[in-house]
Amino acid sequence: MIVNYTVGGWEIITQRAHGLLAASLASNWSKNVQSHRWIETLIAIAEHDDAQLEMEQANLLTPQGGPVDFAMRGMELSHCRETMTRACSKSIYIALLCSYHLNFLCNDNNNDADLKAFLNEQKALRKKWLEQLGMTNSDLQHDYRLFEWCDALSLLLCTQKCQPEGRSLDVSKGPDGNLHKLKAIDSEYLTIEPWPFEQDQFTVQCEARTIEQLAFKNDEEFKRRFNGCIPELRTWKFKKN
């Protein structure tokens, strides 16, 4: 889960909500980036974190009793395997993108022997899937660049990283080959430079929950408070500058 400390308390955005936001961003990209498997691309982006079921997990709190942000947790083999099980049950194209994403995320965990074995297994599977799909590595790189770009921008929005006073923040290199930057135009609108989207203006949103209580005795108390919250919409407006 994504955890922000705000004046109202802890703002919690689930990994699944973040994935949905990422897919919303992808759906607004210029149509010339769409592959012939566009629906599957959107599904892969939207559901790449669906194996993260926070309210079914343990160890959700810090030693001080606050909620644990996703950045405080390392990659877990069980999560990786569940991600691929879910992806493979949909299509090998979705599995291909999710596998490549896990490889990207797990680069800092090379000392974990079991995780390293899993990644080697996935590398062999990706080669087989590319052949079965009739795709080249260049095709994969193009589609994954959109996947990773939207994931990165969604995280920047959900973690409130946009800079004040018109300062730019790197998003990622997109499928168009450009390094894009996020910037606030004013108090209402954000922009991306260079502009990669089909329309000159659009809005995306994501559900969040705010919990006033700052510390919890255990996971169960936190889960009760989380489940008792009414979701609130977080909205971001984008406009070509």
C-alpha cells in the first residue's frame, strides 16, 4: 500500500488502486503507441499489482505502530509467483509484460538465491513466450516502456511527488523514445513535457482512504479502521502547456 502522512492523518492508497490509475493514464496516450494487443496491454497495466492484497497480509505496521509504505518492503517471492499465476491465467502476452516488470523491480534483490532462481526461470519463459506470440524483443521493449512509464507516473501522483513552483520531475522514458517530465502549471493543472497524450486535456482519478488514528496496536486494528473508511476520490487534471 502507498502511505502518505497528511494533516488529516494517514492517506492510504492500495496497490490495486494505483494500478487502475496507471491504466487510466495509458488509455490517454496517443493512439499511435497502441499495439494490436491494446486491451491486454491495458489489463496488464491495471492488474500488475493485483497480487498485493494488503488487507489479507501481515506485518502491515512499523515498530511505532504506523502503516508500512510499499517502499519499506522488499520484493517477496510469494508475491512474484502469485503475480505470474494470475497473469498466466489471462494470456501469455500479459504474463510477458508482468514478467518483464518483475525483472525490472527485482534487480536490487540479486542476493536472494530463491528470487534469483525465479528470475532465471522467468527469463527462459519470456524467450518462449516471445516466440509463441511472434513478437520481437523490440516489440516487447516498446510495449513495456508504456507499462513502466504509466506505473512510474501513477506512483509519482499517488505519493504526492509533484514539485511546487513549476519545477519539473522526471517520469521515465516513454515508448516514443522521449524522457518525459511532470510539472504543475498552476494550482489546478499538471502537464507532461513533451506532451504524449491524444487529447489536449483530461482528468484521471484514484480512490484513497484517510485514517485519523496515527498508531495501531496490531494489524487487525489497522485493518478494521481501514475497512471502516469511506473511499475518497483523488483527482488530477492534465493540460497541454
